Amino acid sequence: MEIKNGDVKIVDEILLRAASEPNFRRLLLTEPIKVLGDFDISSEAKSIIKNVIGNFK
């Protein structure tokens, strides 16, 4: 699965934010579709994030 270069930066920002902000992390874990809907990234990038956070549930 490939993601666009612009998506890479946003994915990094989302994961760093999740690592440093407990409330954002909690929301991302419990409502990933809602949270990721606020970001302008491809469905492939959203899928990668959901796979990553799925490993931490």
C-alpha cells in the first residue's frame, strides 16, 4: 500500500500528536473514523493509521 508524499507528513503529525496528547490518542483509539475524517489525507493513509492504532487496542 502506497501513500502520497503529502500524506506522509500528515500521518507523521497525527501519530506524533497521538503520542504526546492523551486526549487525542484516546479519541483516535475509540473513534478513528471520526478523528481521521478531520484530516485531508487519502483513504490509504487513513487505513495505515487504523492498522497502526489497531495494534495498540
